[in-house]
Amino acid sequence: MTPETNKSTNIGDKMKTVKAAWNKAPAGTKKDAAYKHYQAAEKAHSAKNDAEAGKELDAATKALV
């Protein structure tokens, strides 16, 4: 497995984790903010920009706290 593939796998796993946390979160402004970051992470991941996707996933996680 190449390092790029490994990064994508890690981002994909992190996306699943963040999405699961988002699904369990109660409705409200924190959940809304986290979802916006998650959508940005999906867009970055689709564009193969794993660094940006990682930043957005971190922001989504922080928004849920």
C-alpha cells in the first residue's frame, strides 16, 4: 500500500467515525456547525485533498464538543 493510499484510508476511517458521532449528537447549533465541516471534508476528500479533509474533520469533531 502506498503512503497516499494509506492517508486516504485513514481519512475515510476518520470520516466514518466523525459521521457516527454526528449521528449520535443531539440536534442544535453544534450539530449544524459540525455538519458544515463534515460536508467540507467530503468535498475535500473527493478532490483528493486529504490535508484539508483532515482539518475539516478535526473542526467537525471540535464543534460537537
